[in-house]
Amino acid sequence: MLAVIVALAIAAAGQPLQEEEEEPGIAPTAPITYGGAAYQAAWDRAQMYEGNSTVQAWHAETFGPALNDEMTRIYLACTPTGQAPTPFTAVLSFDREGKVDGVFVDRRTRESQCIAERFASLTGPVPPVRDFAEEVRIVP
């Protein structure tokens, strides 16, 4: 699938949000898996529709506009001011209604865990295919 790349350039748009120290953390609503065969299978699934023009058009016209701002807010909330996270890739699996039903991350760091927990509660637009998965690369 088309990759959404969140880069440090978005940090220039504003200061990252800082979490309150008392905040108990985010309770994800979808399971999160780090690495292994499950991650690879999810990544492979996200690549399935790379050449599908219907999915690509839906992604550009519907998915991106619906979720890009929220993904940016999540990135900013989980990235300390002035610090680039260790690059990682997450794959979001969506159910038929557009709700994230699984998050698969290639490596576990403080930032990847924070972002994955928030991604696990996302709901997007109804995907045009039954087994939609989105690759999200977090890079400095």
C-alpha cells in the first residue's frame, strides 16, 4: 500500500504536544504486535494493493484526508521536542468498517510503543477492500 511517511519536517509546523506526567497512558483498543512473522505477514498484506488503481485513488482522495492530521497529532504527542525517533515501520490493519483491528510494528522503542498505542484506537473511512492494511513509516 502507499506509505504514509511522517517526518520531522512536520514538527516545524508547531511544538510537539507534551503528555501530562500523571496521564496513565493510552489503553489501545486493538492488539499490538512487535516484530516476528505476524509483522511480516501484515507488511506483506499492506503491499498487496500497491498497483491497484481503485485502492490508490481511495487512499489519496479519502483515507489520507481523513487520517493524516490525526496521525500527525499522534506523532507530535509521542516525540519529545528536538529528538528524532529511531526509524520504525508500523502496519495498521483495518476491519470492514474502517476501525483499526491490529497494529504491527517492526521494533519496540518508547516512541514506537506510544505511537502504536494511539494508532490502535484509530477509525478511518470504510476501505474499498476487505483486508486493507496501511504501512506507516516513521522516519527522521
